[in-house]
Amino acid sequence: MQCARLPGAAFAKVLKDTITGDFPVVSCRKQTFIVSDNRIPARSSDRSQYLFAALAPGSLVTVTAELRFRRNFQAEMDVRGWDEADIVMAEKTISFLASWEIYLRVIER
């Protein structure tokens, strides 16, 4: 179960320096290997389901989902002192009355 204010999924291409073995690599000038790449391809979509617990049936629940572009991993940005804001690529907010189970399609492109 995902909790409020926590990320639901992360998509990234992770590069590894061929000489030092360090990863993730920040500099685009280094020779690298691709360690993993689970980015959403252009004109494609990704779906996931999340279950939220409501305090009481009938209470008003508001859910906001965002698709954000982040230039680098947050831990790496913190180490380097970079303060680049995320770019919100898509956003959807819905409100509904809570029931025992609700399945949400929050963002669909």
C-alpha cells in the first residue's frame, strides 16, 4: 500500500562509469554502460494501482497524482548542492466519497 506524499513509481536510465565503476554517473562526458533503463517510451503509458485507507466511509477523499521529470537522483543533487526544481509533466486531481474499495485510474495519457 502506498501512503500519502510518497512516490508511487520511479522511471530512470541509470548509467555506470566504464573506468571507475561508479553509478549513477552524472557527467554526460564520461564513457558509460547502461545499468538499467525503465523509462516510459515516447507515446507510451504506464498504469499502476494504489490502495488508500480512508478514516471513515463516506468521507471526502482528494487524490492528486503527478508525473514529474527530475534531472538527476535526489541524493546526488543533495551531495552536489544542486537546487533544480522538478518539472511537472502531467497532473490529475480527483475527489470522491470514500467507500470500502475504490479503484482509481488517476493519470492516463
